[in-house]
Amino acid sequence: MMTRFGVHDLTVQFGGLRALDQVSFAVEPATFVGLIGPNGAGKTTFMDAVTGFTPATGTVTFEGHDLSRVPAHRRIRTGIGRTFQTLELFEDLTVRENLTAAAEKSTWWSPLVDLVRPRPSRAAAEAVEDALSRLRIEDLADVLPPDLSLGQRKFVTVARALALRPRLLLLDEPAAGLGTSEALAFAARLRELVEEGLTIIMIDHDMGMVLKVCDEIHVLDFGRLIASGDPEAIRQDPRVIQAYLGVDDDPAAAEAAEAAEAAVGPENGPVR
Ligand SMILES: Nc1ncnc2c1ncn2[C@@H]1O[C@H](COP(=O)(O)OP(=O)(O)O)[C@@H](O)[C@H]1O
Ligand SMILES: [Mg+2]
């Protein structure tokens, strides 16, 4: 099977700091991938490097193409979508209009088209309705962003990315700020998108949530990939426990590790 997405030796240098250090891994299609790591580990930098927002060395391949030298605005057109850590929407446009603004492929003549035909193309309109229904937020279509709850805003942000019909979606802490059960329900919905064929790489700091919903997990620490594997392998990896909870001879950390293990233990089962 052709690997749908891969990075090889991906490295980002900010002055004297290596924010990303020779990161390599591959992702098969329709996989839910978790990217975790402590604050400052390089997770957002990884996403910026993949999407071309920050200069990087190494290679990024997608569906057999080398994207390493493709500029950011064209990577989006190749089927890679993303959300940002902040949830900015056009606050004076409805949810549907926000999605439409994202879905319209902009061209040099689109300002002229807007003058004579201020309506979305049929393809864009279809992509928007499809994104709303896949996230089951059709009832929010005419709502203005200030009237959305935080949870609803999260769904809208993902729907907006889906309106560009990506085949790979990169999500930067999409569930941040949600309560545990709301975050799990949100992630379960993302899981359904993966079952339908989408590949998702999700950054999150909630290890319990990532271990529950993801097929495979990559762990960054100080820009380096320190562990990769399925939830079971990650849960037991001593480097992961140490990176998250500090040295293991600290009794408070040991207690926290135990609590973390209890919270994500196999008895809680994956959300599938
Ligand atoms: N534009 C930048 N210039 C300089 N340093 C940066 C820049 N962006 C991020 N960093 C640094 O790179 C490291 C990784 O940051 P980031 O990728 O945002 O971490 P994470 O998303 O895992 O919390 C941090 O030490 C951060 O301070
Ligand atoms: Mg970040």
C-alpha cells in the first residue's frame, strides 16, 4: 500500500534552538494519529513545517509527491488541511458563510466574480453542506460565531477545514478547553471521520484522550521523537512517563503516573 503521508528527517531551527530535530515517521491512509509531548516539545512547529508555514529541512511526502519545496498556499490545495490553535472565525459571518469563505478556491479573478455573482460556486456550496452534515452541525449553519458555545466552535473549526475536502487533516489541540466528557465526545466524532477514510494527525496535551481514540501515537520531547507506537506501547513506555511526569524517583510523580495509568487503563476501553 502506498504510504499516504510521511516525514523524513524533518528539522526546524529557530536561531540556536532546534525546535524539531530529525523527525521521521509514516502514516497509512485512514489512520487516527496522535502527536503528543510536553509544552514546547515542537508539536505546533511540526504542523507548521508540514504545512509549509515555517521553513524546514528534510522531506514531507504526501500521496507519492514530495512537498518539501511546495509553498504553503499550494500544500492546502494538495489535500492537506489544518486548524490553528486559536479558533478565529469571521465573527460577523454565519457558520455557513465562514465555511463558504474557506471553501471557495480563490483565483486572481474571484474579486471580479464576487462583484457580479456574490454566491459560492456549486462545488463549494456542496463541500460546505457536506462538511456541516459530516460533523452533524447543520442546525448551526445560520448561527453567528458569538452565539456558539466553545464546544460548538470546535466543531465549526473542524468543519471549516473539511470544507476544503482534505484527505489529511492536521488538528492543533482541537479539544483544548473542553471538559473531559465533552472532549471525548468530540474526539469520537473525529474518529468517525477516520472510519470514513480521512487521515487525521491530532496534537493534544491530554494524553488520556489521545490514548483512547488514536490508532498510533508519536511522542515529541525537546524536538525529538522519543516514542512511537499504539496506545498500549505508549502507555508503558518509560521515556514517555518520564517526559510527562518527570523523574520517577520523585514520589509525587510516581503517584501521578499511577493515577494517569488508572485513568487510561485498558478497563476504560478505546472509544471506537
Ligand atoms: N517562531 C519561533 N521563533 C523562535 N522560537 C520558536 C518559534 N516558534 C516556536 N518556538 C520555540 O520552539 C519550541 C517548540 O515550540 P512549539 O512547537 O510551539 O511547541 P508545542 O506546540 O509542542 O508546545 C519552543 O521552545 C518555542 O519557544
Ligand atoms: Mg503548540
